[in-house]
Amino acid sequence: MAGYGAAMVFVEGLKRAGRQLTREGFVPALESLRGFETGFIFPITFTKDDHQGMKGGKIFKVLPGGKMEFLEHDLSPYWQ
């Protein structure tokens, strides 16, 4: 799920960079993401000075039938 969410962020950056894709256009396009929601990972925000993007995380368990159960442990304090 994390990989799928990361791919969605990458694709959004590509869309914002436009048809003439260059590194000089792609990096600022990613840096324009503010609270970008994927539904799979925490909201992503990049800035010119902070490329970490996500500062939180939660652990979940997939139960029989595909239902997900989020566990109480929040990883956010470890990523600050």
C-alpha cells in the first residue's frame, strides 16, 4: 500500500511538471504538493527545504476477507 501511495505522489508530480518533463520542472512540481491525499498513506507535503514528504505512519493488520485493522501504535513521533 505504501508503494501504491508513493506511486500516486510520483504521478501527481509528473502531471504538475507538464509535458516537457525535466528535472528542473519535476522537482518544483513535487515541492508544490501540500497535504496531497492518496487514501493509502498520510498526506504528503513537500517544500523547497523539506523533501521528507510524510511525517507519520500507522501500523495496520489485514484480517481475513481483506478488512484492515489499524493498531493503536502511531509512528509519527519517530519521524519528526
